[in-house]
Amino acid sequence: MSGPLIGPLVGGIISHSLGWRWIFWITLIIGGTSIFSVTLFVPETLRALVGNGSGYANPTPFQFVARRQGKLDEKKIQAIKETQGPRPRMNFFSPFLYLMEPDVFVMLMFSAFIYMSMYSFMTSTTKQLSMRYGLSELEIGFCYLCMGSGTIIGGLIKGKMLDKDFRKVNEEACLKNPDQKEVEICFYKARLSSCWVSLFFSDVLPIVYGWCLQKNTHLAIPLILQFLTGVSNASLTICIQSLLIDLFPGKGASITASNNLTRCILGAIASSVIDPGIEGVGVGWMFTIIGLLVTLLNISIPVLLKFGPRWRAQRIERLKQNNGQLTFRFFKH
């Protein structure tokens, strides 16, 4: 989440120093360098394909040449191939399958609206700070550090809190079932029980921020509000992402793709409507609408705490019947 927030700072520096066209040239150079480096130096690490790393799959050019020259241990490569089952088939519909699960749908919609709120701040910042405070591109770029640093700090703090919450819930489960070696942990309680303060700020801050801009308060006030928004939104996003990973161990890539799919769609919508909305109803009322939308989605947390364990139990039963495979369904039980 910090990349899109720190990027404008870098873009502002480049635009101020070299001109806006160099933003795209430098983006091309960085992207090309990344692709080149990954292709050359990053080996396959999926245990299903390469075991402990001795296997051979999706080789880098160096691995390809090394095998051609007989420098790799063919016995280990063949031994790993013999222990592997059929190669996993790529399923492009996996992210959509998760959306059919009621608890996942609720989580992804909540996460998407939090992301929408954040992108509303980001997209409107340049125009609002330029128009209301007369800031240059470079100065506006530095202003983006407020929300960017907020997301970093919020993520670090919330990560520590989630670890503490998880240990607490695990200890409670062990005390209730002292005779069991492995106890069932309520992941929903472990990941969502400490998010209420962040929820409150995610509702209130957009409204206060919008009206502070409307009244042309001192620049420090909207920047402080952006920082606090970064802290609260990052905290909520990490709660949801951690819960999704807990519910689908070993499926992190697919469930993260589902999360990115929904939140990026709403982020794109927010980016396209925020400036016309501000021109239509004013910045104060536009951010009031955003705050109210996020407030409506707050019902997601108590819904997940109450119904989430039941939905998860039903999903586990279905997975047992379907050999561990999710199928398309529309919230049927």
C-alpha cells in the first residue's frame, strides 16, 4: 500500500527536476530492470515443483546452462520428479471462486471500500493542495509522505497487535480444551477483535478532512488527517488480509488476487469520480459521502464475528465432499 503513496513524492521530484516526461522514462527503466533481474536471477521456489530447491523447473538462464554442462545433480532432480504428483493446473477463475464464499465476499467488499476511501484521498490531493494552498509539484509530492508514512507505521503497529491477539486467543482456546493437543482457534476473533478504534477513525476522518479543505484550514490540519487515515486504513487492510490467509492456508496467491481484484476496481472507480464529485457537490460533501459509505460497511465486522465461524465450518464440509476443491456457488448452504 505504501508504493502508490510514496510514488507521487518521487514523481514530484522527477517532474520538478527533469520534466514530467522523465517520469515515464524512469518508470520504463525501473520496470525493465526488474523484469531482467527476475528473469536472470530469481529461481523457482515452489516446493510442489522443486522440492527443497534441488529440483529443476522454470529455470533461470544460469540454471539452464548449468544443466546443459552437467553441473546439476540429475539424480536429485529425478528423485524429486518421482515424488511429485501431476503438475498443478493453472486456474484463472480461482479468484472468482473465493468471491462466492459469503465470509470472503463480506471481507473483500469491506477491504475494497477502505481502499476506495484511501484512493479518494490520493487522487484529489494534487488538485486540492495546488488550488487551495498554491503548492508546487515538488511540495505536493512531499505532502504525500504523510499518508505514506501513516500506512507504514499503521502496518507495523497493527502487525504487533495481531500477533498479540493471536497468542491471546490461542491461550484461551488451550485453557478451554486442556486435554487436546491441537485446539481450534477462532480466526475471526483473533484478527478482528482489536480493529474497533481503526474503524471509528476510518469513518470520521474522511468527513473531517473534507470539511477542513472546504474551510481552507491551515495546511497542517489536512496533512495530519491524511497521516491518521493512512494509519487506520493500513490497520484495517492488514486485519482483513491476515484473516484471509488464515482461512485459506496454502492459497495465499489466489486469495490475494481476489482481494486485489475487488479493491483495485473500487480504487479505479474512486479515482475517476472523486474530482467530478468534488466539482459537483463540493469537497466537504464528497468526503462526507465517502465517510458514510465506509460507515455502512462497518457492519461487516460484527457480521463476520457472528456468522464467520459457521460459514467456515460449512466450507470445510463442502471441501471434504469436493476433494478440497472450491466450486462456483451463490451463497447456498
